[in-house]
Amino acid sequence: MGNAGARRAAAREREVLARFPAENPRPVLRVVADGIVNYANDAAMALLAELGLEVGDQVPRSWQETLARSPSPSRPCAMEVTAGDRVFAFTCAPVPEFGYVNFYGMDITEQRAAEEALIESEQRFRRAVANAPFPIMLHAAGGEVLTVNEVWVEATGYAAEEIPTVGDWTELAYDTDGDAVAEYVSQLHELTGRVDEGEFVIRTADGDTRIWHFHSAPIGQLPDGRGLAMSIAMDVTKRRAAENALRESEERYRTVFENTGAATCLIDENRTIVLANQGFARLVGAPRDEIEGSLDFTEVIAPHEKERMVGYHDARRAPGREAPNRYEFDFVTLDGEMRRVFLHIDVIPGTETSVASLVDITELRQAQKELQVLTEELEERVRDRTAQLEAANAELEAFAYSVSHDLRAPLRAIDGFSQAVVEDYAEDLDDTARDYLRRVRRASQRMGSLIDDLLQLSRITRVELFRDRVDLSAMAREVVDELRAQHPERVVEVVIEPDMTADVDRRLIRTALSNLLGNAWKYTAKLSEAKIEFGSQAGEQGRRVYRVIDNGAGFDMQYAGKLFQPFQRLHREDEFPGTGIGLATVRRVIRRHGGDVWAEGAVDEGATFYFTLNEA
Amino acid sequence: MADGVILLVEDNPDDVELTMRGLRQGQIANEVVVARDGVEALDYLWCRGEWSERDVEEAPAVVLLDIQLPKIDGLEVLEQIRSDPRTRPLPVVMLTSSNEERDLIGSYDLGANSFVRKPVDFEQFAEAVRQLGLYWLVINEPAPPGGAGSD
């Protein structure tokens, strides 16, 4: 109903009531010239009494001012009168032909109270919007922004004047989804209930971005009939950041969980597997969704292990009890295949759930077993070989012993009786016979030397090595002294580097030095200015290289490889006597010390023998 | 020169002959008793079997003992000699072809007085025998009968 209609209806009512003022429950009174009240109905009488007036009195000044605005019947004027605790609205209707003015009153006490309450309510609403701790926008259908509150302005940096319409707002604050927002906002005014618009990224005036979660609701109509809507935003930037961080963290843990390299699962207090990674699913032999939440862990434990592991499960969750965290057990896949598994399990602090990592070590154990078998076989073979070697050694020793006795005794007889013949039957023998017997003796003695040298060679291999700090220089001097004593006729210049010491077997090294110096002595025998030198030089890897140098007969390097072979000789017996065993003996001694020996030389230009010693 | 008996324990007749020859050439005229194995040697020393009539108090001046012997070898004979108070003081010279260290050490461990290796060269051998005789029969003062070691 329009205002014009309402006014017409009120005028008609006044007309009707004007005819029967006495029956009118609303106050009606008539004022004549000079503002004198000359009629009042019952309701008006009560009102006047409240004001301390009665019929015949002059109306209060404010009434007269209203009258003075010279109303006309076509333009009645209005005023309000407060009487006691009641408020009345009066319409003054002049009746010029009778010279008075009719006052028609209406008790508007309740109406006024309601109006005041409404005003109060609106003010509260405005305050609420203005002071709300979150951004609020009131906007009309068509896009006009009626209000943005303080928080909105502060948070965005856009003053209310910059965003007269929703379109201006979306243009400023949205990058790409502005159009969608505008459409949404326009639809909003056709809705009846609250709408959750969702989240949008807002760009503030200084270029920051914020995430706002919008709720909007139509909240009635404006006096001009346009729909009114309120949009409330919640700044969820921090919450989203926290949620993102949490999600990323969860993703990280999930990734870790998936990629532990072990079959990993979570087991709750009822032994149900609540979470499993792909590795665990593979080990069990079932897809994850058939495991998680339904598989009992004991279903994948071999029967003979169940009691023990259920015991652990309970102990781990019982106060004051403990269970091992790392152990092996027999795992059974859902297909019934037995696997050997290494388990690492722990209750997650503050929960009843344990996290278990399983590593399938079946192949490892198998390999270890095979290795064990191989090792045992190898050890067995080593024992066999050692026994064989020991037997061979014992045999060799027995042989050497026997050679030493049994081969020499006949030689002694050959030599001894040959000599006896020469001594006892000298007159019966001619020169040839004596020569033959001499040859017999020389041959048997040479064979005796060969046997002795061979035995020495074999002894070097057989005896145990006792290392000791040995002064090689002093030892060499002793050897040379002995040589000089045996061959006092020789003139040999011997130079020995002082203070050469080494950790070696004294007796073996003595044999080697005797042979090397003895060779040098022997092969310089034909020189008038023989010279022998024993010294050392720095070699590779900090090793000392010892050398025995002579200026004697030397040898052809072509045959250098044969030097150290037993019975190999580079000189004829009648030139330089020898058995061909000395250098073979030297090489064995040096090799037993972990060293090496080699020689350089040229015919008639002397020889140099080098050797190293692995001095532990 | 002591006139005691030389007990030669040697199974090889060639070596017996060569030793005798060496002694002769060394001008050593003492009686030589030859035992062909370890048992015979102990029979002589302890006056058993073939030698039961012998007076145990008449100990030989020296025993020349080969190591490699049939039945009981030289080292064992030496051990038995040293284990019996009657024979413990006897000078015993190990006379052997061996130059094996274990024989040398074993002999001295068991109480041999000397260890002589028989060389192949007879002249050297004869010289060794001569020096042995000189030392044990001329220079060395033997223990009195029933004296030291007869406890």
C-alpha cells in the first residue's frame, strides 16, 4: 500500500469521527479564537486534565504556534503532545466557516516506542558492522557498496570512496577471478539464505595478497526497494599457511613412510594394521586397501612365533614392562610363504600404536648360510692341505735326515778306503792307479759337498723364522774375517758400510751373507787388486736395497735368470769350484724374509748382487 | 794315556773300520769294544747278556756313540746311560754323519759331552778321531769309580 493511499484513509476516518466526536475513543477537541478550548470529548478531557487544563482554558503555547502556521482544510498540520507517560499525535483541521480548529489526536505511545527501538536497533547494527573485528561490506542489488567497515579498509588499504561499487572492488582486489565474483555477487540478491562464497585471494593496496573466506547473506530491502546484502570476510591467510605447512609436512612424512626402504606399517593396540606402505603390501602379498584397517598383524607371523610376539605386543604397551625393539622373526605371506624378516618396532610416544619396519633378510640369511658352508668347506680344505703339507714336510724332513746320514756314510767309506789303499799299498800302485784313486776321492768329496749344500738349501725352507735386530755390517765383517783366515794369501780390499741393521733371522741371513761375500771372494780370486763392497741404497717405497759389489769375473746378463736356480753354474768347475747351490740358498733366505734378490754384471767387469728385506 | 776301553757303538762296518784306522793312525792303542746296536751297547755297559761276566766297575774311558742305530738309537742309548747312576759319569761323544740341528740339540740336552760330525774326507775324519782320543783319553780326567754321579 502506498503512502498516498494511507493518507486518504486517515482523512476519511477523521471525517467520520468528526461527526461523532463524543463516541470517538481517541481525543478530539475544538479550539476557538484566542486558543480557547471550547469542546473536548472524554478522551480529550482526560488528556487536558493530565496537562492541568480543562474546557475554557487556553491551549499551551506550542499548540498556538502550530495554529499560527495557518493550516488550511486542504493542508492540515500535525503536532505531538506529550501528556504524562503518553504521547499523542494530533492533526489540526481548521474549519474556517465556523472559526475553529478541530484537533484529532491519536495515542502513539507504543508506536513511538517501537520507532525508537528500531532506531536503537539500527544504530546497534551500524555499530556492530563498524566495530566488527572482521571485514564487512553492505551492498545493494545493482552493485552499490553501501558500507565497508573499518577493518575492511584497514586490511585492504582501499578507502570506502575507492570502492563505490562491487565492480570497483573486484577490479581492485582480484586478479583473475574478479568476473566470477561479480557474477556471484549479482546472484546473491536473488537468494534468501546465507551463502558460503568460499575463499578468494585478495590483493591489497600495497600489493600483499591475503586469503579471504566470504560469507554473504541477503538482509532485506532498502527503502527504495533494492535488495540489501551483507558480505562478511574472514582472513584465513595464516590458517591456510599453517594448513599448507601441515599438509606439506604430512606429505613429507607420507613420502618418508613410503620410501623407508623397509616394509613399514602402523599397528594399533588390537594388533590391527591401520596403515601400511607399498613395501609392506608387497611383503604381505595383498593390496593396501585389503590390509589397512583389517589385517591382524598375527596373521603374517609364523605360528611358532605368535606367542612370543603377542607377548611383546602386550608388554610394549604395559606400564613398567619392556619388549625388544629389534629382532628377527619368521614372517608368513598371505600366500603362506615363509620369509625371514628383521623387525624394528616402537610404540609412537603418547599413543597405543606402534610403527614397525620390516626388512626381508631371507636372501641375506641364505647367502650367509651358503657363505658359512663355503667357509667351512674352505677351512676343511685348508686343514686337509695343511695336513698334507705337514705330512709332505715331515716326509721331506725324514728324507733330508736320511740323506744326511745314509748318503754320506757310503761316501765316507769310498773316500776312506780309497785313501787306505793309497796309504797301505802305495808300492803296488802305479801313477795311473793313484790318479784314479785320487779322482775317486775327489768325486766322493764333491758329492759330500753337494749333499751338504742341498741339505742346507732344504733346511732354509724348513726352519722357522726368528726375527731379531741384527747388525748386518758386523756380521759381514765376521764373514770377511773368516774368509781372510781361510785364504791368508789373498789380498782383497773390503769396504763395508757401517751400522746397517735389520730385523731378520740371524742364522739364515748369515748363510745368505756368507754365500754372497763368499762368491765375491771366490770370483775375484784371479785379480791382484780385488775389491768387494757391501753397502745399501734407498729403494722404492722407503725400502733399503742392500748390495754386494765385486770387481771379479762377473757374468753374462743373458744368463742372469739362471743364477739363482739350484745346480745352475755360469763357470766351469776347474775355473771356479762350486756346487751351484749357494745363490739358490741366498734367494730362499731373502724370499723367506719377504724380500727379493737380483743381480747385474758383465763378463770380467764384476757383479753386483742386490737384495731387499721385508723388515716388519 | 788312560788304559781304559773305548766303546764304539756303530752298526756300519765300514765306519767301524775307518774309525779303528783313524785311532791307529792317531797312535791310540786302547782296546776298542764295538757294539753293533744300542742293545749291545747297554748290555756291555750294564754287564748284561753276552757281557754279564764283566765287572761293572770297569767303566770304559769313553763311549763313541753313533746316533742312527738299529733297535735302540743313539739318543735313547745316551738317555739310558745318563739315567743310570752307574753309567751317568761316562764321557759320551756323539759321533754321527748327521749335521741336523735337532740331533745336535737333542744330544746336548740328553747330556752328551761332545758332538762330532763324521766328515766324508777320510783325512779330516782321521784327524777328528785322533783329536777325540787325545782329549778324552789323555787330557780329560775321568770321574773316579763309584764317585760323583753314583748316588
